[in-house]
Amino acid sequence: MLVWQHYTERFLKMNRNYSIDIPQSLIKLLKTSKTVVAFTGAGISAESGLSTFRNPIDGLYSKVKVEDVVTPEGFERNPRFVWEFYESRREKVRQVEPNPGHVALAKMEKLLTEFYVITQNVDGLHQKAGSSKVIELHGNIFKNKCFLNNHYIESLDVINEIPPRCPICGSYIRPDIVWFGEFLDLENISLSETVTRDCDVFFSIGTSSVVYPAAGFIVLAKENGATLVEINPEETEKSYLADYIFREKSGAVLPRIVDELMK
Ligand code: OAD
């Protein structure tokens, strides 16, 4: 490659506003698809200011031990610590807004025939951006249930104790999110399976694709004939399955796809 070409490419890659090419074959496919699914992970919320989990520098798991805050055993050992950890995460999530990636997916729901978001995120930013068909595989950080009996707690008006206690059974209240070693909600799994099997195009966006059963939906989509589109600045465990790959931030790629869909 000529030296000037090399430096031009490097300059373009450094400059976030450079135009991202969206293949017209993908746009055509999206316009003729009956069902399209966007499967998202922490990376889609990174541009809103929420850290991902596995980034070695600022990822959540570089700061806390998984077994302390993402397991039922950790909660049993130190309920106050875990409750306060999630209170601080809630506070952080309250402070951020959906970014152009979330907004673009909400627009795609309006532009395409059937469009679902299956998310591993618990931040509620897809709904805040306007998406209405969102399956929250790992729960929602703003919802609560009790530790022993899964009684759902609608509101926590008066907190006399940390963590608060369930008004029905007296066990501790915890966030309604899925921790390691726990089962995912069966209705969510079943709906996700149905739309994944049915879809013509499956986007995998901002996920390292290492956590199961969630990551299994990427394989299921591919096995059932969907065209797989990966949007992630980094290679992932499932990149080898992808038909289209965008090694860019989702907040840059997704609005470009919407632009093309609207032409
Ligand atoms: P990870 O932290 O494992 O992966 C985040 C991915 O986002 C990485 O592949 C990054 O390269 C990518 N990424 C970063 N910035 C991006 C951007 N601007 N645009 C697009 N991609 C970007 O997070 P998840 O895959 O979501 O589960 O993790 C899956 C599950 O592991 C989480 O739901 C959580 C965690 O343990 C539970 O808590 C049960």
C-alpha cells in the first residue's frame, strides 16, 4: 500500500465523523424483512457514559469482584454492601441519557415491519429512547423483588433498614436483575427464542457474547438462517458467524443505517 494511502486511512479511522459505508445489500434486506432483531449488550450504553463489564481498564469487573456483587451468595454474605452498590449504579443510570445508537434502534422499530430489541442491559435506556418491543433478559435495575420469595415490590417509599425488608415475608429486598447462577425469566426466554427463530436479520450490538444463555441467541439466529450483523469496535467470540461486520461504535453505525433506510 502506498504510504499516503496508509496515512489517509489512519486519519480517517481516527476521525469519528468519517462516513461509514453501509452496504445497499443490507438495506435492501432490512426493507424486505418480516422480522428484525437487535440483540444488545453494555457496549450500546457506553456512549451514554455507562461503563461496560469486561473492559480491562474501566470495566465494572475491573473494580468489583463478580462473586461479591453479581451472585446470590454475595448478597447473602453482605446484603448492605450489595444494596449500596446497586443504589450507586441506579444513581449513575439516572444521570445518563440514551445515545444516538439507542435512538436509531427506536427509529428502526417505526421503519421496519416487526422489530424487537433483546437486551442484556438493565438500564432501561432502550425504552427511554422510545423502543416499545424490548425484552430485558437480565431484568431492570429500577425494579425490586424480595430475596427469598420473589415478591415484586412496586414502590419503596419508606426505607427503615438497608436493605429494606419485604412487606409480605420480611426477607431482604434486592434489585430484580439476574445474577450468576440464577435462572432467566421463562417468558422472556420463550419470546426471545420465537423472535430469534423467526427473524431475517439479527443484529448483535455491543456485546462480548460470552455470557450464556444470552449469547446463545446469536447462534440460534444463525442456525435458523438469519443474516447476522455485528456492530462492535472489537472482535467478539461470535464474530466468525457474522455476515456483515462494522468495527465501529454503535452510536456511529446505527444512525447511518437509519439514514439509508429513510432514503
Ligand atoms: P461486556 O462488557 O462483556 O462487553 C461489552 C462489549 O461492548 C465489548 O465487546 C466492547 O468491545 C463493546 N463496546 C464497547 N463500546 C462500544 C460501543 N461504543 N459500541 C459498540 N460496542 C461497544 O458486556 P456484555 O456483553 O453486555 O450480566 O456482558 C454480558 C453480561 O455480562 C451482562 O448483561 C452482565 C454481565 O455479567 C449480568 O449481570 C447477568
